[in-house]
Amino acid sequence: MKIPDKGVAKQELFEQLESYRAHDVNWRTGRTWAYVYDPGREAEAVIKQAFAMYLSENALDPTAFPSTLRLENEVVAMAAAHLKGDDQVVGNFTSGGTESLLLAVKTARDYYRAKHPQIRVPEMILPVTAHAAFHKAAHLLDVKPVLVPVDPGTFKADVDEVRRAITPNTILLVGSAVSYAHGVVDPICELGQLALERGVLLHVDACIGGFLLPYFRRLGAPVPDFELNVPGVTSISMDLHKYAFAAKGASVVLYRSRDLRRHQIYACAHWTGYTVVNATMQSTKSGGPVAAAWAVLRFIGDDGYLELARQALEATRKVSEGIERIDGLRLLGRPEMNLVAFTSDTVSVFHIIDEMKECGWYVQPQLAFEGSKENIHLSINPASAGWVEDFLADLRTAGGQDHGVGEPGQRGEGNVRQPRPVTDERRYVRADAGHGGRAGYGFARTHGGHQRSPQRPFSSPARATLGRIHELAVRSCGCGLHSLSPRQSAALIAGYAWSCNKARGAAQAVGRPTHPDFLRQP
């Protein structure tokens, strides 16, 4: 594509933009249980108006746009108060959880460079449930990630394993509140004591849980302490574009003191232009996200957030209890927030995901890793609250375990969904998000053109097919897949690359049909 020779009419532009999202999930229905956080139409209008007001203001230079600095200071102050920070706490507004975590790791690295220059290979200790953004930070900032197992039953960080992993090179411990995959809070108080004993920093990744958990606690849920009032916690991150419902991207990273936060800041005067002083990773940035965050925090208010939290908490409890009543399904851990992970030992979860997609639901697959079996992940929002019974009914059918209204374990006669005709199009049932992105494809129904029983679906393509996809991807896509396993590379192709020509060629080379809607030529 090239820039058009002549400008395109406004109406045509927006018609084309609208057509581009024809196959996006319809998140307004309340049936999308991942990625989107919907506060309702009225709050959405406020967010968009505030964003548009500050869209063109450049928060790079607060001397030119002091309003953006004031907005940031007020948002950070509200976040610090929400997370029980004292008057010594400082922080910054960022573009999202990944940037907040990158900054926390960068700050720890540079703090130790200044205080302990003898450490040549700095290490941070990560429970295997820690967010992938820490691994990105380790890669970009040359910090060694040291992975430790978690409790196999609760999926919470094992403090003894963390203790055993500490070496003279350790600069940072990490805990989650909550961990994304299982929705549980790590033992932050115990990790804080360990950090104090060993003289290292502790960052709490509260990106997804930090805003909502205090409201759950006020509603009577048993939420352990994780905030800045916990001794040993030196920094914490919290996203506002999740359960504060701000526009993307909006997050904050907070530090216990200015002395620590100064290692986050980058300054440069060694060139012929203006002096660069960046508190975060970005330089030029729109004032829109911080203005929208400021606006929604004040518009919804504490009482409004408490009501939204109540709806999410009640829906989460109903969903968790409903899953436990379905034969063959089980929870992974006990969710302490509105994130639920569940799996099956009798049915492929990818088959269930495909079936739920056909019923109009968007749910997120998670692959097996380090004791966490492949599973289905749910983010349960207030907008989903009215759909719980419908969701559970379809889930019972999708798992082939529909019990009607009987007791758990009783199989209702005639309630198991009968297999539908298998067509080329249905061989690639869109699993939406699965193996890493927007348009994953499940292999639940067929292999090599032969129909399999819906009670015994394939959980993945045959190993030979995986290897062939991997080989072709490395050779033709040129996207660094050589470092991944065949399973990982096939998953990435499914999630991100099936719509490109090269991936189309790879699919055809292994004899797979191309999906008519999602594999079109550009």
C-alpha cells in the first residue's frame, strides 16, 4: 500500500475503518471475557471527550503544557492514596503495565549500578507465574531472570524457593497481586520480610489487581495486604486502563522514595538539540491518556467503583461455583479476584474454546507451563454479570458435560451436543486469541481430513505437522522463530501470522485449507 495520490473523502475513510473491524470481537455484548474493560456508555463518552480534549497536547515538555503535568501529578496522587502510600511515595503515569514493569526493572538495575557496582550480572527472581513483561525487561535491560516454581496447588509464589534462589547478584524480587494466569495474590508480606532480610528490592506487580482488590476487600473478600504499607515493598505498579476503566494506555508505577525513583529518570544533554529529560520510556506523548484517566477516576468516583466491584465479585463467585459443578472441569487455584482459570482432565480445553466461540463467547486459552496445565482463562467484568447463567449453560454443553438442572455428576439424558458436519471451514474454527493473539485457530475437529469423535478431540496438531509448520515458518517468515519450539512457533503463527501471504503459503504447503475470511490476500 502507498499513500494515495489524492486525499480520500471523509465518509469513505470512516466506512473503510468500520469495515476493517468487521471480524473483531463485539466487546459491547458482554460476551467477550478478555482484553476489554467496559464501564458503560456514559463513562465511555466522558473518557473519549477528555481524551480528545488533550489529544494534541504534548506531555514531553511540561513547561509548554503544564496542564499535562498537573493531570499526571493528580492521577499519581490518587493512585498512591489508593495503594496506601505515604507522603514520601512518588511515581509516574505510563502507557501500560509493560512500561511500568520495564521502568521498575530499569530502576532496580540502575540503583544497584550506583550502590553496588561490583554486581556485573544483575539477577531478578521471578515466580513462573510472573508476567511475561518481566522477561521482556530482562531481555532489553540485560538483567538475568531467575525462575522459581510456585506452590502446585495454590499457584502462589513459594517464599522458600525464592529464598533459595537469592545470590549476591540478586537485585530484585517480584510478587504479583494478582498473577494474571490464575488470579491469586502472592504472599507479599512474606516476600517483603525476605527482601528486608536480604537487603534487596521488591516490586509488586499489581497491574491487573491493584485497583480492584481494595474494593473486593471492602466488600468482605479475604484480600491479603499487598500495597505500599507492607514493609519491604519498594515499588508497585497498577494499570488504570483495566479495572479503573480508563482509556488505553494508562498505568502508574510508584516508588517508596524519591531516592529510588531518580534511577528511573533518563537525561541527555550530549547533542546539539534541546536537553532531554524523560521520567518514563517515552518522550513525545499525547496528553489524551492521562486526561482520560483523570476524568474517569473523578466521574465514576469511589462509590461507583465499589458498585462495579460488587457486580464483578458476585459474577466471579457464581462462575467459579458453576464451573466446579460441571463434571470434568476444575479450577486452577482459588481465584482472589475476577480472573478465573480452569481446565479439564477429560476433554481438550481447546475443543471447549472452539465450541464456546461458536456459541458467541470470547474466552482466552493459556498453554501448559511449569505445572500449570493448559487451561481457559476468564476476565469477568461488570458487563458480563448478566450473562453468567447463559455462559455456564453453554460451557456445560461445550464440554460435553451438560447435566441440566441435576446435581453435579448426574448426566442428563440427551443433553450432549451432537457433532455437526465437518467442512473445510470448520477444520479451522477460530479460537480468538488463543495461542497468543487475535485470531488463533483450533485443531479440535479433524486431522488429515478424518473426522474424530467430539468426545475425543485432538488437543493439538500431530507432532509431525507441528514440526513442518515450524520448519516452514523459520524458513519463510523470517521473524526469529528459530529460537522457539515447534509448538511455540505454531502457536505464534496461529495467533499472529495466518493472515499474511507467507503464512498462507506455509499452511498450504502442509495441506491445510485456508480460512476464507481471515486469510485473504491484502
